[in-house]
Amino acid sequence: MIPFLREAVSGLFSKPSTEGYPFTPKEAPVGYRGRIVFHADKCISCGMCERVCAGGAISTTSVETEEGQLITRKFFLGSCTFCNTCADFCVKKAIELTQDYHMVARCEDDLVVTGTYLKKKPVKKAPPAACGEAAEPAAEGPKPREDGLPVQDPAKCVYCTLCAKKCPAGALTVDRANKTWTLDEDKCVACGTCHDVCPKKCIIM
């Protein structure tokens, strides 16, 4: 009898074990990593997030259109470990892990976060002026490529290797000793990161 009485008395001073009505969502603790938000307008299609994802939760599909590639990136929360590695490696901060912990779903499609964006085709240079028309004076130094890939200006480059370190695709190799700048065209995604970080503005795109 005494144990039952002790339990009854302790229950008078303890919090209720059931949820109140109406239900009030609880706030996630500081540092909690929940549902992913993908900002497709910031994505440069470097593919770094997909390569570093340990759970294989990220996939990419693309469709060729007249304007360029229509790219869709998918994040499957059912395979995601919420480690935040994809967000850490994203140079454009296009991936964000929020504090939203509501991920109960009736079907797998509800656990898929997607984002679609258009990777436009490189703009071709204007044709040379016709006979009799005034042509623009030729600019000194290297000119931008028609395919949008970066071009180095050896006269300005100090071979600091910053572009190679920041390249998300690992497409650049810089040798300071021999003063060489090499671009792997198969890896380059023309994201413009090397152009943005160059302190001497010697990369043309």
C-alpha cells in the first residue's frame, strides 16, 4: 500500500506525461540539423555536394534545352545522415540544414527535397564587323572563350595557387616553381569561383 501511496503523492508534483491540447511544437535545440533547404538559384553545378555525401543521398539529373541544361538536384532525406558535409563544401552556400525536425512521411516522395535551375549555354562572341563598318579596337591580352571556361593572363598572374585551392571541381593545377597554370577542361564546370577569388584579376571568363 505504501509504494502505491508514494507514487500517487509524487505524481501530484511532477509534470504531466501527456502532451497538452492544442499541441504546441517544441523548439529544436541550438545546433540541431534538420530538413534540408536547397537554394537552386545559388547553385553553380560543381557537383561537390554529391561527391562528398557519405550517405549517397544526393542525385542530379539534367535535360538539354535550347537555352541550356535544365538541372534538377535531389536530396533524399531517407538516406541523409544530416552531417552537414554537403553544406560545408558548398562554395555558394546553396545548401542549408534548418531546425525543422518534422519529417514523418507516408511515402518516399515526401522525403525528397528538389530544386531545378537552368545552366545557360555560353554566349557566343559577335561576328567580326562587315567590310566598311568600323571595327572595335582589339583588346590586349587573352580573350574570353566561347565555351565559358576560364582563361589565364600570364602577364598578371603571380601563381599564388588560390584559384586551384578554391576550385570546387579540382580542375586547376598551379605550379609556382615552374610558373604553370593548367586547366582540366573535363572537370571544369565554368562556375567562376577562380575568377572571383583571383587577387590579381588575371582569370578571364
